[in-house]
Amino acid sequence: MKKYFFPADSKKRKTGIRLAGIALTALLLVSAFAWSAGLIGQRNTTRTFLENTPDSFPAGYRRAHGKGICFEGTFHASGNAVPLSIAQVFGQKDVPAVGRFSLGTGNPHAPDNSSRTVSMALMLTSADGEQWRMKLNNKPFFGTRDAVGFLKQIEAFKPDPTTGKPNPEKVAAFLKEYPEAKKSMEYDAKAPWTKSFAGSEYYVINAFLLIDSNGKEHPVRWSMRPHAPFVSMSAEERKKAGPNYLFDELKKRLEKAPLYWDLVLTIAEPGDPVNDPSQQWPANRKQIIAGTLEVNRVFDQAEGGCRDINFDPTLVPKGIALSDDPVLAARAGIYSHSYNDRVREIGYGKATDAVGKPKKTTLKTNNDE
């Protein structure tokens, strides 16, 4: 029997195919988004780094370096870095600065003797509206060559329930995969504890690229080198110190006079690793003092100011670019998640002492290095 072709049936068939294609495309996009966010599949994402945050964590605080204090000041550019970068911050005499000193533990109520790590976060805003944000620690390098290694180190050193100590086989397997971590462990065991935020040098562990007026890239790292001398603190002194001795000492210093740090740029040479934050560059690399940070006052983070700033180190002005350091890329996502979490908690009224309200509970202290 002869079959007849009806145009209407053809249109329905084509429409169905188009709809099926649209649905398939939508499904693929949703699946891709879920995979990248870590919602499906077994993979590490930037959200993974915050998974161990306890449910009892005080609302409104940073998930890392929770205990801190805001500061205000001025960055005085020297002009020495102008040939290396078109960023206006290097040529402007006075640049407003807002930042934060913090303790290297997530617990916002931890005593100051609970962590050897102290940090400086900083945001400089030049006259052209460009912002330069940075996060620096007093340790000059990262423990592993990538961010995943950091997670693996935490897992490898978890105490075994039966012995209360890390499993030697897991530790050995980790060090075989990340041999550079041994250097970091040795540093942590021997590095001195600081007696003051003021005398500590703070380092950017990642490499960045300065871009000059000809478009040439200059790989650099930098540090904030203090004018005040470094004074170490013995174990006996730490046992006797008050819970807020670092912050109290900082306040007393600033009641007398401003504090200063030089912004020291270290310029890489060919062959220096710019994508591995676990490797330090040779000590003989050329250094330039790009300017001096003057800190005039500190104030409680509950007042706002630095509390509401995401010190994401990937937010840089024109004239500075990111290197291909994998840890640098991971930090952007981690900082974003932490920022969004605390802003959401503050916005929904869940935060208490983080915004100056009486606190309801405190978090147990962890000896977090």
C-alpha cells in the first residue's frame, strides 16, 4: 500500500528532535556545573577545603585565620617599581591601605600561643580605582607544590583511632608523593615563634607577573619587611603569656607611634619556579623596595572595615597578572566560599560576636600550626 507524506507530521517530528536536543544540552550543562562544583563524582574542589569546618563554628567569621584585627594606614610608593609595572599603585605617593593582622588558626577565639603562624592581609586602592589585594604569612613558602597536596597531608597525618598517632604507612606514602613537604615539616619544627606582629616579615608565597609599559612580563614574589626588629618567644614565655598577647602588644605599640613595613619585590631569573610555591628562589635574586606601608591604627573587626573584605590574592590591578601557580588558582575559590559563607550568616542575622553582639558559645581551641 502506498504511504503518503504529511507535512504536519514532519514538522512535529523536527520539533520533537529540536526539543530533545535542547533538553540534552541543558542536561549536559547542568551535569557539567554539578561536576565542577563537586556535587557529583569523586573529586576535590575549592569547597573541599572547608569541609572540616565544624557545625559549631561561630557564624560570621573567616573559616581560616578567624582571629584577627583590622588596621588602616597608607602605602607610600618609592617609584622604584615603575619601570617594571604600569600599575598606578607603584607611582602614586600616598595610597590608602586597609588590612588585617591575624593568627594562623581557624578558631576566632583561640589563644595567641596556639599558632606559630601570623599573617597580614592588605588592600591598596590607587587613585584610578584599581585595587590590589594580598594575603601574606610569616612562613616564606607553601608546604606542597599544589593545593591537593595540602589536603592529602591533612589526611595522612590524621591520628589513628587505635594509637592516637598518625599511621606511619600513610605518612610515608604521602612523603613519597610530595617529598617537598619534608622541608616544610622541618621548618615548622624549628622556626621561631614571634613575640610581635610588628617585627614579623610577611611573605606572598605565590609568583605574580609585573607588566611594564612595553608589555614585558617580570615574574616576582614579594614580602612585607618590618622596620621593627624580630624578637622570638621561648616556649616558657608562651606558656605564661596571656590569651591575646600579640594583639595587646600591637595596640600598645600603635598608641606610641605608627608601624612600618617595606614592600620588597624579589625578581625571578630564568629557570626559577614560578608555578611551585613550595620552592623558594635563591637568596641572591635582585630585590627592589617598591614602597613602604605605614600602619596608623587598629580596630576591632566587629566594626566592619576589614571584616567585610575578601582578601583574595588573585584580585590585582592592571599592570599585575597572575602566574600559572595552581595554588594561586585554588585560593580564589577557597576565599570566595569563605567570604560568601560569612556574609550570608551576617545577612541572615546568625552572627553574634563577629558583628559586635554578645556571643552565645565559644569554640574549643585547636593547636593549629
